[in-house]
Amino acid sequence: MIQQKSSIFPYRLWQIGGSVVLAIAYYGMAEISRHVASTPQNVTPVWPPDGIAAGAVLLFGSWIGYGVLLGSFLANFWAFRDPTSFLSLVISTLPVLGIAIGTTLGTLLGSFLLRKTTNLHHPLERVPDVFKFLILTGMVGPTINATVGVACLALSSKVPWPAYGTVWLTWWISNVSGIFIVTPILLSWGQFIQKNRYPIWQWLSSEDSENLPHLQQSPAKSSHLRFWLIVESLILMGLVILITKVAFGKGYHLEYMLIPTLIWSAFRLGQPGATLLTFIVAAIAIIATVNGKGGFVSEDLNQSLMQLQSFIGVITLTILVLTATIAERTQAETKLRLAFAELARTNETLEVRVQERTEELNEKNTTLKQALQTLKRTQLQMIQSEKMSALGQMVAGVAHEINNPVNFIYGNLAHLSEYIQDLFRALQLYQQHYPNLPQVLHTELDQLELDFLQEDLTNILDSMKIGTERISTIVLSLRNFSRLDEAEVKAVDIHEGIDSTLVILQHRLQETSDRPQIQLIKEYGQLPLIECNASSLNQVFMNLLNNAVDGLEESNQGRSFPDILANPNTIWIQTRQIDTNQVKIIISDNGIGIPKEIRSKLFDPFFTTKPVGKGTGLGLFMSYQIVTQKHSGNLWCESTVGKGTKFVIEIPIKAQRIA
């Protein structure tokens, strides 16, 4: 499938030279096969020249079929010539010419059918094309070759007609085996050379290889991997030769132990390396079998050849299908990477176009442009920001709505207490001046238990006063948490924000049916007022304290109530000033801790270890953004599995940059 024209020689001269080279290669391989792989019955179980012919036609085109014709004629001429006289020599040449024509027609037909059905694609890159290659080129083509060749031998009385079927089958199988073994090597290495048009030593030091996708790394790492690839190739080759020698030389039936090794080579060395090792295995198996060694040898020659061909067919089919599958996967990954790269380039181009159009707008659109840029930078933060903003608004609204009736109740409790005391004094005066009451009134007053009522009503009023004061404190904490009525940056007391957050999370700290109350230890240092965005910083405290409670509850799984009571859940909150312009806030717990492999991902957006529906994976990400970007501070995590987790916040006392 490679059409090349030389810039030095004319195209016709290039074709003649290529045909001659193919004829020499065909003839040379035929002679080697006869001397190395011929049985005592003068039968060659594999005919590699046909594999060379098929590979050459598929690589270079039908024009090189002249080389197939010449090579086949030379290979068979020396085998079937009759030199007794010139006439006998001419007559013996006729069947040889017929065999050469049949070989050429079969090769061209198989290649033509494969090209048509694969749309000129490389036939070993896809699994369907592999089967088309094996059937059309590997089986249909040799059918023409064997039919014409054996017919020519029968017509020239070199083969008796009753033996036509047996000779035809042996001929056909040997041609099929030659194509199965040799052609994949030529095709895979031809494609490899075409894609890598530089010497092998340059390829070994290059930064990329489509045939070996696992080498697509950084230059330093790629060079290291290529060195080990060479070592691995030598190991694989030595292992294949060793197993083959043991299986066919020592008589141990280990032939199919070669399949895992070949599969290994398919994954690590790609199609060129795997087909080369397959050829080595097949060559050793053929030589051993024709010399009476190995597990395929039997008394019946045809049975031995059939077993040998079955083995060759199995390993060839396995490796070709596997390498084609790997090639398909590699191509899919490459296309996916290219698609992503193209998408990135498109996005970059789109951003440039948008920026150019935006620059053409007048000054009134500047604000909109900045808003769009801010939206692009904060698109991952919007979900959590909206959530926390809604929470702050809800908290502020609830605090406002509760504050008015609570103030009304609290303000009227003093008057109500005064009025009740006046009523009790009036009742006492009435009893002093009218001691002799009717019996019915005495009975009613005894039932009312006036003395108890007077005492308990006073206690009730005191309890109501304490309750309204507690509600007022909670409302103040809620307002401190939301901070909606304050400027974005303001000097505030950090401890107020932490305490307000704890008020909101009080329900999570209280005792439940599964565990005792979570102990809270506050170790506040002397801190000055901090210039910060109090509302967003309160969100950070909320996220970190929520995570601490979640970690403690997860550590309680499998523990009994008394066990937790003996080793209570504890949260520590520590604050201190570390220098003239830095304060540190530490929130730690004695929960299960966080593994090291997870700690590096804690502040990534959408990363969460909680079940679906329990967390969005934005809490710590937003906290990190608030501390580092809005307050120019730092936030990190320290944890020991089984002992607990510590989150450390460092922020400046004086605001430096508000994003």
C-alpha cells in the first residue's frame, strides 16, 4: 500500500529495480526453505516466498507482480527442470511458467480483494480487517496458486492425477502458512518505517511513538523507558527461543506456553515486535518438526503437518487479533487526545475572538466585560456561594423576624411582673380587711391554692425572662454570623464569629441516642480586631466545624455509648497571634483522621469522600479560596489516621487584598 517514486531514478527504472529485488528475495527464500525446512519426503510444510510476495504487493502495489512472476519462475525452474536435452528443458519450462502465472494471479487476486474490502487501510490495524487479510489474502489467493500449480504438475505427469487432492492440500497449506507467518512482518514493519522515517537509533531516542503508546512520556522518562524496552525485548526474545528449544528440542510438550509470552510481546513491543517473535517461533517449530523433533511429529506425515499448521494458525491468529485490538484502542485514544487538543485550541480561539469583539465595545460595556471575566473565574464557586448566601439571608431574616416579637415579649415581662405583684398586694389587703369570707369563697380559694399560685407564677415569670434573654443571645449570634448589615471588609472580633458559628451548630454538638455530647474546648488567645470579610470567614468556620463533627460521627461507627463516653469526642478551637500581622486559628478533633492519599485532594473542587447526597465537594474548596484569595492567608490540613485531624488557618491582621 506504499506507492513511492524516486527523485533520482525514473519511475519505470524504479519499478524494474523493485521487481528484480523481489524476484531475488523470492528465489533466495525458496532455496532456504528447501534446504532448511524440507521433510525427507521432499515436502516443505511452509512456503515463505508466498508471504514475501503477498507483503510486497500489499505494500508497493500490483506493479511489483512482475517480480512475483520472475521469482516464482526461478524458484520452480531449478526444482523441475529437465536438462537431458534442449527440447526437454523447454518442455519442462512450460509447467514452471504455469506455476509462476498461478502464483502471480493468486497473489494479485488476494491483494486486490483485500484492498477493496478494507478501503486501502492498513489491513492489520483493525480486527475485522485482520480476518479479511487471513481469509482473502491468506486463503483465497493460495487457492488459485495451488489449483493452477498442481494442475500444471499433473498435466506434465510430474504428479499423478489420483494424488491431485493430497498434493493440492499440502501445497495450499504451505502457501497459507507462509502468508500467515511472513506477510504480517512485512506489513507491520513497513507501516512502522513509513511512520518513523528515521533510523532506529533516532527512534530509540525520540519522544513519541504511535506503535508503543506507553512511551509517550516526558523526554527524560521516555528515554529511561526506551532503555528498559530494549532490555525487555532481549528478554522476550531469549525467553521465546528458550521455550521453543525446550518444547521442540527436548521433547517437552510446552508449545502453547509460548502464547502468553507472545501476548506479552504484543502489549509491550507492538505489532512489529510481536510478529517478529511469532516468525521466530514458527521457524523453530518448522525446522524441529521436519527433523523429527517436537510434539507435532507423528508417523503420518500429513498428520504432522496438520498439527504444525494448526499451531502456526493459532499463534498467528491470536497475535494479529490482539495487536489489531491494541492498535484500535491506541487510535481511539489518539483521536480522543486530538479532539481534546482541538477543543482546547477552539476554546482559545473563541476566547481571543470574544476578547477582540469585547474590546470594540464602548466604555459602557466595560462593567459587563469584567463581570463576565469574574463569572468565568468563579463558576465553580457560584454553587457554594449561592448556598451560603441564601443561608446567611435566611439566618438574617429569621433573626430579624424573631427579634421584634422577642423584644416585645421581653419588654412587657417587666410590666407583667409588676402588675401581678400589684394584684397579689391588693388581694392581701382585701384578705386583711375582710377576714371573714363566705364559706363558698373559702372553698374556692383553697382549691386555687393561692399561696402556691403566687409562688409559682413568680418562678414562671423568671423562667420566661431567662428564656427571652437566651433567644436574644441566639438572635445576636445569628446576626453576627450573617454579617449582612456590615461592610465587606471591617475590623471584627474573630472570636465572635467562631462563637456565632458554634451557636448555629449547637444541635450537632448535643447528645443524641447514639453518642454523648461532643466536648468543645476553646483556647482563645489575646487577638486584636482583624480586618476581614466576616461573613465569608464565618463560612470557613462553619465548613471546618461541620467536617470535624462528620469525622467524629464516622469514628463512632461500631463503638458503644459507654465506650464513647469513656473516650469522648472532642473538638479543640485555638487562636493566637504569631507575629505583628499574623493570627492563627486551629480547629482540631480526635476523629478517624484523613489518609495521606486523600489529604492532597481535600481542597480540589467537587472532591468528597461522603456518600452521594451528603456533600458537594465544594465546602473545603470554597474555604481555601476564601482564606487564600480573599484574605491573602493560608489554609492547610494535618492529620494522623486513627488519632484525629487539624485544620490550620493563618490570615493577616491588616487586610492586604480582597478578591
